[in-house]
Amino acid sequence: MATLSKYLASDILQIISDLRGESSVNSDAVRFRAIDRAVTDFSTRRFWSSYSLINQTKTSTGAGDYEIGSTTYPYRPKGLNEIFTGGTAELNRCLIVSQIDYNNLYNADNSVQACYEWYDVANDAWKFHINPDTSGDTITYSYYWQAPAVTATTSAVYTPDPDIIARRALAYLYEGEDEDKYTEMYQLSETMANSWDKIEDTPNVGQTYSMTASTNKGYGEY
């Protein structure tokens, strides 16, 4: 089995087969779909530190709009964390706001240093729009991503605990078979996921946590 937070779908399939008492690993398509649903649910339920990709860079073309994420690390909605243009000093930071807030700010001052995320439905891609955008500048940004699709035994499954994904996937499998087992396994996966909430929110030894945010992400003032 893999270590740290990157596993293979085959690792999760093994756990599922073990929990069901099967003598060999079952890799039916329905199990891949269950794992895919489980890891997608887990990766998007909160902004986990393990799903944070920091200091990504692009060279500005002056177009103003840029795609976020990749096939390996697909962007999740509301996942833009911070963004800088032309350097990474505080004066280079772009304010992250909603599109409506951006329009208000831009109409009041078209030199405002701000950005917003938007979904390009024609190209099925999440993008951010920044202003001002000077061609040749380095754009540095950080974002939260969600789990990529699980379609084969070699597909990567990113999770701090593979048992959470295995038990959630198994709950989906039980959903159409045994209501009691479905409820039991679903609740167990929830309990295990919630335990990671506590770990996520606990500071490291010697670490100080701040209760403020450096940007307004469009939900109100932080």
C-alpha cells in the first residue's frame, strides 16, 4: 500500500474486498464509481490542507483570464486562496472577490488590483480574471483542488486515511443491497472523516493559528 496521502484505487479495492470477506479483489466498474464518488465527496467537504496547491505560476499574456487547475489537480469551486501579479510582496497581492463585487470595484476605479473566479461553461474549465494584467508579469497563485476521476486500478486516490474512502465507497455499494449495512457504514465513514476535522484544526506543536483572513473572498468581510 502507498504511504502518506497518495494511494492507488487498487489499495482501496483491497480494503473493500477485505471488509466484505472476499477471497480475491473485486474490480468491477461499479466499485470504481463508488470510490470516485467517495473521494470526490471527501475532497470537497472542506478546505483540507492536504488539498492545497501553493505558489503555482503563469506568465501573463495580458488577456486577463486564466485557467485554474489541471487533470491531476482539478480546481474546486471557491478554491482560489491567494494570487499575486508581478511579484509576491504584499503590494502585489490581488484582492479576491465575487464577480459582482469586482464589477463594483472596477467601475469605481478601473486600476483596482483584484480578481474573481468564474466557470467557463463552453470549455468546462474554472478560470480567474485579474486586473490589472500586464503582459510578461509572473502570476503566482494558490488554490484548493479536488480529487481527480477514479477509473482504473492505477488511478491515484488522495486521502489522509484510505479507510475513510473505502468505507464511504462500501456504503454506496450497500445502498442498493442492505439498508442496515448502508446506514452503519455511512455513519462510520462520517465519524472517521470528522476525526480528521479535529486533526486539521489542531495547531502543530509550536504553531500559532490566526482566526483572521487576509482577503475578502466575496462572502462578506473577514
